[in-house]
Amino acid sequence: MLNATFEPRLFAPPFDTPTSAVVHNYVSSLLHWTSVQGSSHVCIFVTRGTTNALILSNLYPLRPWLQNLLLQTAVVEYDANTVARLAETLLERSSELEYVTGVNDLLIESLQMDPDVFSAEGSKELRAESEKAAVILAILRTCASDPSSAGFFLVVSSECPARLLSVCCSLPLVEHSRSDLGGLPAPPEFFRGGAALGHTLNDCVLALDEVKIWMTAACSQDLVTAIKVAICKSRDSRTMAADWEALPHFRLNAGLFASATACGAISNSSLAKSTLRSIVETIENLKLADTHPIRCGMGPNEPDKTRGADRAMRRDINRQFHLHYWHCPDDAKEIACVVPHNDLYICA
């Protein structure tokens, strides 16, 4: 599961740079994330104080601001009511970040961020909520051990080439109900961490750590998320479109999680990375010379294993372990299991 946390300014009309291009980008961003919110694979979060920060900044309700903004920029494609409904619905349907993460409150001092992605022209209330979200996500990325924490990222209100927001601050107070934050440094020591960030879903996916998602997986669905992130990053590295919604179809066999765990392919970081690489190469039809049919026995004349029309195949992960999978007639791959070298077993 992917977990998107919104910078509060994403909801705010762009009053500081009122041009038609900026207005179109603002509405496009709302439309994009409204579409994402309707999917089943992304959860949307805001900080507890987001709505109050918008009110204190005199930006909520949105309609008066939007009416003036559309008139000022001569944008006639949209009306204030429609745009306001988009933002309000997105905000109302978002979950509270503090409640879900168990990080209930923070006192942040001497904060430094690189890059500083939050607009200096907004109100201090909006910036404070944005900084709070960034620090909470940095804490999760640095310290948390549960599978959902590895899938959190920060959605910023404008395009940003950086994929990681580095954070350094003092944390005199952290109220939380988690069991994995005992290592947080107390003043005068500084906390240092980073949060994945982006403007669109595809930007944010490229900022995630697929190996950490894989290694903290609690079930097969977590493995699916790690594999999809790894495919997107592989495609991006090959200058291909990395579209989360348009990835090749694949399946995981019910035996994959148990076999990968037994072989150490979940807990060992080097083996986890190699296993993910092998799975991506399998799904993307890369390095096909490294794949071989799995035979029914060790003899040279043994027939290939099949499952109806599906062919049993293997690919080297390293010298010790192989990835076994089913190559189906529709070219879909069912990733079956991780096994030691010379083991011909494949999950049916």
C-alpha cells in the first residue's frame, strides 16, 4: 500500500502567483489526486491541523478566493464551485496522519530542510503544518519497522526535481504510541532523516525505497508493492515511462512469501535487492539468456515441468539461489518461489 501525505498548500488557491498557468497546474493537481484517491492502492493523509491552518490563513472557505482568482487570471474553463468541491472532497476524505502513524504531536526546533520545498510566501500556519508532516515522515522512514511506514511519501504543491527531503532538527517533545521509536535522539542531539517526496503519484513512487518495503513486508501484498516500485524505478533508469497505473501484469504464487523468508531473501538486504532485481528482469523480459526451463529431474533428457499450458522457468538470483516462476500463455509471469541452487521444486 502507498501512503500519500499532502502538503496543506496543495489545497490552497495559488494567491501568491496568480497566472493562468499556475491556476491550471493547481486544478490539474487536484484532479490528479482525486483520481488517485478513488483507487484501492493509495491512502491519502493530511495533518490534524490542515483545515485549521487554511482557516487561519483566510483561505477557507475556498470559493471567495477561487472566484477572484479565476476572474483575475481570465481562466474560464473552470468555475469556483467545481474547483472548491474538488479540494474540499479531497480534504474531507483524507485520513489523519497523526492518528494512523501513532505520532501524535511534535515540538520541532532549529529545523533545517534540504531542499526547502515549502513556499516562503504562504502563511506561518501552513508552513508549520507542512514542516510537521515532513518531520513525521522522516521519523517513519528513519526509525519505523512496520511495512506501511516504508510506503509513506510527501506530496508537495509544486514540481520538485528532488526525490528526498533531508531533515535536521531538535525534537524536545515527541508524543507517540509506537514501539519502534526508542532510538530517537533527545536534545542536545539532533534528529537527521529524510522523507520521500514528489508532486505526482509517479514522482512519489520513484522516491520510495523498494528494498525497505520488501524487507518490512508482512504479507504478499507488501511484496507486490515493492515489486511495482522496483519496476517503475527500473523503467525510469532505462528512460522509459514509469507509470504506476500501466505496469505489466504479474502474479505472486501463494508460496513465494514463505519460500523467500526461509531462504533469507526477505531479511538479508543484499539477497533482497538481488531477488527484487531478478523479479523485475523476469516480469520485464530482460536478460532472457539467464532464464532456463525447469526439468522434472536432473538428467539431460528429462522433460520440462509444466502446469497445463504454463511452463516452469528459473532465473539465477546469485550463485546460491534461484527464482522459479511460471511463464503463462498470455506472457504473464507468476512468481512462484525462491529456492537454493539445484533445487527443482516449484510451487504449483
